[in-house]
Amino acid sequence: MEVVEREHEKLWASSRKTKTIDATQDIIDQLKRAKESIQDDPASAQITLAKLQAPVKASFDDMTGSLKATRGGQNNYQKALDKLFRDKPSPSGEIDALSGQSTLVRRAIYLHLLREGLFGVAASLQDEAMQRAGRQRDRQQANGVDVSTDHPLGLDHGLPEDMLHKFQAMHHILQELRSNYNLQPAMEWAKTNNEELQARGSNLGFELCRLQYARLLLDGCQDGVLSMDGMMRALQYAHTAFQPFQRQYSHEIQELMGAMAYFSNLDQSPYHAILNTTSAWDDVALSFTREFCALLELSADSPLYLATTAGAIALPPILKVQAIMKTKKAEWTSQGELGVETPLPPMYQYHSIFVCPVSKEQSTDQNPPMMMPCGHVVCQDSLTRLSKGSKFKCPYCPTESSPSQATRIIL
């Protein structure tokens, strides 16, 4: 990956230094001056055009040389990418699970662009998808085929059309937090959505108030000494802002108030971590992003980013095992079978893996784990085979139950 990053930096530096735009503008200016000269004196057209050849050729030479260097950088960058991301067949052979899910793929890309703040690219993607869908509907109507009314990005399935505007508002607030250290937009958003945040058990509102309190104290500090004006401003703010959080965060509020007594020697006091704002702004921005996405019923992290990163981590060992099995003339016997463990970092582990003690098969969405009244768990397929639609005996204890008494569990 270091090679790709190095070639990318070279290409970026080369593109910024290119003289192509300047050379093109120089040619345009020379042609305009020549046109004006000929219009003023038509008799001098031949001489003017003759004088124009050398400077225009020099400008074209500059442009060609600059493009040649940029083109060389592009080739080196492409080679580095091809070397790192070789075109290899997937471990599932000819099976492409996403071949029939183009709408879901486009929606994932669209939402990822919104999360990253690339609103212009996202808008272009939506416009192109709408135009493509319109042309397809026209062909279907011409052929007498039933016309699909689904949104080409899947925005009519649980996602509002104004998703673009919502994420624009989110990035505006994040920009104020990270670049301008302005808490006001985030606090206004938290106040507007207070009921939903409370229903989620969110502590975003208190985090914002605590950071604002710490900021008022630090702004009122002069040469390590807390001024009386600064202390009074912080106390007045605390009296009003912390009131709604008194019952739930009483201990934290007491610590914040007690930190004033140690402000002159805060670094050596037990309250140093409470008023340390070094990482507090990033923490608040992360909390805000998490809560904002949660109210949209979206994950805090981009699913496309998580899937791509997890795939990049998991695929190499799978491909290696696949190559070894081919050399030994052995193949995986089923699509869902894995010949090697694919350990992922904790941040990419969302669900525990359950293996049915009866069938020895791993549970799936279609074959989920089911808990019987006795507390033992088997997969649904095993439950169906054991019960055959009537009462059955648990394979691990003498308890009898019926399939309707089993409960699906999520580990």
C-alpha cells in the first residue's frame, strides 16, 4: 500500500505543477491578439499569422511536455494499483451474489458519498441513475412491458428523498465542530431532537454542555489563573445548562464543579481528565455523527467502507487456501463453506457465530438459531427435522415441546 500512496503523491504533485492550463490560455490569448490585429489591419494578415507560428508552437510544446510527464505518472500509478489489486476470481467461483442487486449497490455507493460529504458526486450519481432508469422505462413502454416505478437508487425503500439535505446539514455541523470549535449548531440540533435522543438513552446533550462549560473555564484563564469573570460565566452557564441533566449525571456535574477549586494546579489534580479538551472535540464529533445517523436509522459507519475493508482483510487468506486446494485437486463442496478462519478486528465483529449442535452447520438468516423452552438451542432446519410438525423431545434433555414454543434468538 505504501507504493500506491507514494505514486499517488507523485501524481498529485505533478498534476498541480502542470503547465497545460497556462499553455492553453497562452495560446488562446495569442490567437485573440492576432484576430484583433487582423481585424484592425486586414492587409497584415499574412505577416501576423507568420509571426504567430513560433510562439504557438512553443506553447504547444510546453503543453505536450507537461502532459507527457502527467501521463507517465498516471501509468506508474495504474501499475501500482494493478500490482496491489490483482484481478482474481472470487472464492465462490462463478457465483456473484451481487449480480442481481444493482439497486442495492448503487444505494450503498450513494449513501457512502453522502457520508463522506461528496455531495456533487452523489448528485451526479443520482441524476445519471434517474436518466438511465427513464430511458429503460421508455424502452419497456415501447415494447409493451410493465414499467417499474422503483427508484433507481432504492430511495423509496425506507430512505427519504431529502437524504442529501440531511447529510449536508450534518456536515455543516461537523465543520463547525472540527474547524471552528463552534458548539452552537450541534447544541441546537440536540435540542430540536431531544425527545428522540432521550428515547435512545443518548448522552450527546450532556457531552455538548460539558464541553461548553470546560471551554468557558479555559477561556477565562489568564497565565494559568482562573479569573473571577471567567468563573462566574462558567457558573452561570452551568446553573442553566446542567439543570435538565441533574438527576442522571449528578456525580459528573459535582466533579465538574469541584474542578474549579483545583484549576490553578489542574495538571496535577485528579480532575485533569475531566477538563482536558485535547480529544474532547473529536469525541463529541464522533458522538454527534453516531446519533445523527441513528435517528436516520443508519449505522454510524459507512456499510460500504466496512464491507470493503473487511473484505480486503478476509479475502487474501481465503484466496491463498483456494489456490492450495486447487494444487491438491481439492475443491470446496458448497458455496457457504469456508476452508479457513477469517479473523477480523473487533470493530468488524457484529454477531456471534452459532453452530448447530445437531447438524453441525453454521446458522444463517434463513436458518437462524432457535431456543426451545428448556433453554437448549438448535438451528431452525434441525428443529423442523426433529419435530416433523408435532411435539418432540429435546435431543439434550427429556423436556418435550412443540415447534411453536421455540423462540428465534439473536446472538
